[in-house]
Amino acid sequence: MEAAAGTPVAVAVAAEPSGGRPVERFSPLGIPRRTPGHIWLITAVFTFLLASWSVLVPQYHAPDEPNQVDAVMRLVQGYGWPRPGDAVVTPDGVGAIRASPFGSRSSPYELTVAPVPAHDAPPRSQRPAWRDLAVPEQPAGYIQQMVQHPPLYYLVEAAILKTLPDSGDARRWDVTIGLLRMVSVLMVAPLPLLAHAAARRLCSRPVAATVAALVPCAVPQLVHIGSSVNNDNLLIGLGGLVTVAVAHVLRGDTSTRTACWIGLLTGLALLTKFFAVVLVPMAAAAYACARLRGARSRWPSAVLCGGLMIAAGGWWWLVNILRWHTVQPSTPGFPPGEYAGRDWGVYWSWMSERLATRWWGSIGWYEADLPPALVIIASGLLGGLAGWGLLRARDRARRTDLLFMLWPTTGLLVIIGGQAAAHLARTGHMTGVSGRYLFTGFAGVAVLAGAGAAALGPRLARWLPLAVLAAAAGIQLDAAWLVLGHFWRPAGGGPVAALRAMAAWSPWPAAGIAIVFGSALALAALTAVRLARNTQATEPTTPATERGRHHSHPHGA
């Protein structure tokens, strides 16, 4: 496992609160240096899985993707970032909906639930550039609600798009969307590294960090959102980095450098989406907890951290309050959601069954759901591991550390539930309940799962990485089969016909798609071999050696 991987020893800068062990300082650039080979393999599997899903799901069949893409392109084309209510989808954005497989040829602006026909895909050579999509007879643009969010995600996407060859809006529309999807992939791809880094800091047993790194591969909805154009993706990456930094603070790293990193990363998250607000009290509470445990605290560092949060992104929300007298302006005329009257049973159904399904796998515009039984089993296994990790924590301090990992997800549940309840009471409609809104805390959830796996006992825990990889492969294959059948397989056709339809609409050549899909499968097989070798090389721990490990690693979970 990690011990055999030859990872470098952290630089000693101080003593941990409990005494003895050196404090490891947080640094985003230091995470790759401390990552063993098999975690890099897992990260490669996750990356190619994301890339595969960017082709597997039709363009514009992801939540809000037409508006997300248009928000990027309005910056590319110089339309700016107006106040909510003053912006509509650009003419080229409307044309992209017509050209894409969002709707049918007869009703191009209405979402279709039928499989996308291969014969409707125009040859790649005949697909126009983004700037040539608008036509005189098309309808006017509808409400562009994305401008209610801060612009960082869209600025990053636009900047990258403009630096590539054929910059700006001169590229084919489908290649433009494909490239924007790949930039999102890069934002989410480090998640296994981040989950591993946080778990390695909080849990002494290497198996915990390995299982934590594998968990992102086991959630199809995360892979689906991570491979689409969506501002949640930048927030997922930044939230994971802040989670790793908080894990270091809990282990006594109260250095000025780490405080600066937390302030900068949290500020950038705040400039991405309002949901990043849950990271602010998490960081503050972590410093308070470290102080209570005896870690050295520096008031200038805390002030610098808070100042950087405001300077990097918190100012956006302060300006909203001063200018619009609200934290986040509403979007006039935006559809209120699904009508529920005053039936609060609908609310609780959304906040339980529907939210769980949308966390695990509700693909497209919630068009294709994983089977309820699979969602229940997966939720039970993940929740069971997380709960077992908390129950088996050796003392209150270790249990507190693991509860910190749940902070973002719990806080987001409160915000989502509160907003949905207020909206239902005010309008009689349900909206704003989506599993992807919880993914900012995904790294912490993975850490809890890893801690639970390590707490199962050495003989069983050593097989958990292989078991989690097998479970991830099973649920991903099931989800891929669901997507092929729902979006691509024509009536009376089989898997080959579905793959041909997918390739016909893809912006990339069929050979490139085959390489990406094949690489994902090959890397998964290679990872399984590597994990199996690690398992065989790790002897079951005897009670005596287990006691010795706890003595030498006082901070293990």
C-alpha cells in the first residue's frame, strides 16, 4: 500500500497538538508528490471515465447545459455579465439548441425523450461555427439565469477557449461544446487525489486513503456532471482542496502559508457559486478546534485568511447586498418549478427519494434514473461505511475530525432544504433539489467511507479496495447501459446501433472515441491488478502489531 510506494516524508515544521509527530503543511503542489502510484492509476481511471461520459451523454442533455454553454460564449463574444433579468440566451446560443440533439428535427427547441437518431446528425464538415448558428426565423432567446451566479467558472472556460487555436467563436459548435466539457473534466479529475490526501492526513491505515480515492469512481451522477458544462465542477474541485487543507489544520497546521491557501481557495469558491458559503464556517471552526487542542494560533494568519476570502471572491456577495439588497438576486420570469400546492409530503419525497436518486444517477435532465433498488443498496453501503467509521473512531478527537468531513454536505443539505421549503411555501412549487449541489463536499464523504473501510478489521479491510473497484465497475457499466438505451439505441436496434448513433453525433472521430473508451477499460483492469498485488503483499495485522500501529500513529481513525 502507501508505505511500500515510497512516498516522501513530510517536512517537520512543528509538533502536532498531541505531541511528537511533525506537522505536515498543506500545499496544493505537495499533494501530487505525496501520492503513490496506485492512486495515480485510480485518478487516471476516473479521468478517462469522465472523458468517456463526455461523449456517452448527448450534448445539451445535462442540467442547464444550454444556458451554461451560452454563459461562457457570451463572455467570449463580449456580451458581458448583466444583472439577472436583463439577460437572455444569445442568438447563437438559440441556434446551438436547434443544431444540437436537445430536441427533435420537428421540435428542435423542446427537449426530446426519444433516442437520438443517427441519420439526423449532419456530417462534421457541414456543422457551422458557433458564430454562424443564428438564423432569421429562429425564436428569441429565453431567460439566461446563469448570470445570477458569480462569473469565475465561465471566465476560466472562456479564457481557455480563446487561447486555443481557432480561438473564440470560430470553431464548430459541437467542438466548442466538446472542448468546454473537457475543461470541466480537468476541474473534477483530481478528486481521487484530493480524497486520498485528506484521508491520508486523518486516517493512519493506508487502506482508508485508497478506498477514499476509489469512491468518486462509484457515483455515475458525479461522473455525468463532471463531464458536462456546469459551474458545479469548479466548485467541486475547489471544495475538495479546501477539505484537504482543513484536514491539515485539524492536524495542527496553523501556519501562515496554509491560512493563505485556505483564504484564497475559499474565496475562489465563493466567486464560483453561493454554495461555497459552507466552506467559510468549516475553516473557522477547524482553526478553533486546532486551538483547543493546543496548536499554535496566529491572529495575523486568521485575519489574512479572512481577508483573502473577501478579496478573492467574498466581495461579490457584499456587492450584491449593497447594490441589490439581497445576497443572490432572483431571476424574474424564471419557471418556478413543479407544482405541488401545499402538499408537504411532496417536499419530503423530493428531499429523500428524489435527492438520493439525483445524487447517485439521474442522467440528463433527470431523464434516465438508476433503478431504485440499486440506489437504496448503494446508499446503504456508503452510509454504512461512513457511519461505521464514525462509530469506530478511537476517541472524541478522531470522531470530531471525521465529522468535519461531513460539514459541507450537511450544510448544503440545510441550505437546499431550506430554500426549497421557502419556495414551496411562497409559490406552491418545488425546485432546486438536486444531488449535484451536494458534490462540493464529496471529498469529505469519501474520507468517511475510507475510515469505515479501515475500521472493518485488517483481514476484511485489505480486500475492500478491490471490492470497491468492482462495485464501481458494476454501477458504471449499469449506468452506461442505461444511457445507451435511453439516449442512443433506436427502436429494434442493439448496442452496435446505439454506439453508431453516439459516434455520429460526437464532435470527435470514432477512432478517438474508441481510444478513450478502451483506455478507461484498460486502466481499470491495470488498477485491479495493482490493487490485487497490494492486497497479496499486505499480511493481515495481528492484534499485537495493531496495538503498535496505534501507538506509533496516534492520529489514526
